[in-house]
Amino acid sequence: MSSLPTGTGYSTIVIQLYSTFYIIILAWALLYFFYCFRDPLPWATCNNPWNTDRCVDLTATNWTEIHRDNLRVNWTSGNLSESSASEFWHRGILSMSGGIQEVGSVKWELLLCLLACWVACYFCIWKGVHFTGKVGLGVRIQGPCIPLKLKTCTDISSCVWQDNRCDVGLLE
């Protein structure tokens, strides 16, 4: 047996570990993307189910009026307050528990985002880099044109394409 491929198994494990972490970070980014369409943004206020009584709304006008002269506030000095964005991350997205003995429940929206990222990763690997590049180019060019094309679309049967500049044949 040759001593040349001795590190192959270890490198495969390291690559799998990095790809798993990468997919999890992509799932968080996808979940943030979906949360961006809510009005008001969930991390901007303290009126959410995951917020505690220690939540501080940093965008509130009363906070800026109180601390207008003192911009460096020590948040750890007395009441151990936490910003609404920090509570959104720790309690809304991660659902951090008190310790390892508290397992918690499954975050279904995060699980669906993770599944979508794994499916996208599978299709990127299955079809190869060449096809993935074409799809990415098509999305970048055709994506902004979709609202222009569907400007007067009230019913799916009466859609009228408004802008012919967006009709670019990319995937021949």
C-alpha cells in the first residue's frame, strides 16, 4: 500500500465538516432573507414572542432622547439589557436554551431553509459548475426584469409582457 493517500480520509472528514457549517450559514442567510419581507422587521422591535422584559428597542425615539448626550452607554452596568437584534438572533433564530440538558424543539422554518440549501447544493453538484454558472447568469440578468414584465399582470391569463429589452436568450 502506498503512503501517498494517507491523509485522504482525514481531508474528506474536514471537507464534510466545512460544507456542513457552510450550508448551515446559508440556511441562516436564507431565513434572514425571508424575514426581511416582514413589516416591521422582527429584529427592530421588542414586540415579538421571543423577546424578554430585558429587551431594549434601540430604534425608539425615547431611547435616543434619553441618551442623546451620552452615546456610550454601558449596557452591562445595572439591568443587563439586551438589544432587540441580539434577542432576535439568540432567541428567535437560534432558540438558545439554558444549557445542554434542555433540548428544545425543532425550528421548522429553519429546517425548511436548511433543506432548501441542501437541495440547491445537490443540484449545483449534480449539474456541474458550467450549468450552475448559466443559471446564476440568467437569474442575475432576468431577475430584475420580472417586475417589468409583469407590470400589468392582474390575472395569470391576462399577463402582458411590457418590456422587450428583457428578452435575452441566455440558455441556448
